[in-house]
Amino acid sequence: MLTLPLGVRIFVALDPVDMRKSFDGLAALVQHRLGLDPLSGHLVLFRNKRGNLMKLIFYDRCGYTIIFRRLERGTFQLPEGAIQAEVDLGQLAMILEGIDLRSAVRRLRYSRDQDRPRENPIPPISFRT
């Protein structure tokens, strides 16, 4: 299980990638094909053409890390899009387990509406000098 700090985003490269690529090759794909900074610390997921291999690359303060995953049966199902997609940690866990995101049902959850003003806003604190 991965524990990610706040602010880390997870990107999925939707085009198939040659799985012989390692640290430098995948970092170059992150920069040139996806237009992202490979040193940002964000996670980027790559899949091969057959769909049974997946590599996850990210950079932390010590260097690059690659996590390599192979499914013995079946394929990884990625979200749909043009070049890349962004997923959350729950979706990443389902992808790595080989679960098809199209068949997964997300139940409604409470989320605070950020656009609606609060009825009783808390006044800002002011200090007298």
C-alpha cells in the first residue's frame, strides 16, 4: 500500500510504453510526451501494449523510484482520455489490482460545496497594535 503526502498527484499515461525503458527513459517520457516535470514528485503510471505490465515512476528527495507490476491473468484497464488522465489513490489501487474502473460504482459521499458561501462565516481575527 502506498502512502502519499498531500499535494502529490497521480497521472496515467494512456499511450502504451516499451517496458524496457528504465529511469531515464521513463523520465524523458514524463517530460516530453506528457509535459510534466519528472522531478515534481508526482506519480506517473505507464502500461505496455498488451496491458499486463505496468510501471509507476516518481521522484523523491533521494532519487527516482520505479514500481513494476505484472498481472498473471487479465489486463490493466485505464481510464479513457487523449494522452493522460489523473486518478486518485483509490482509483490507483483498483488499477493496480486489475479492476476495471468502468465497472466500479462510486457511492455518493458528502462533500462540502466550496462554491456556496457559508451562512455564518467566521469573522477574521484582527489584532490591535
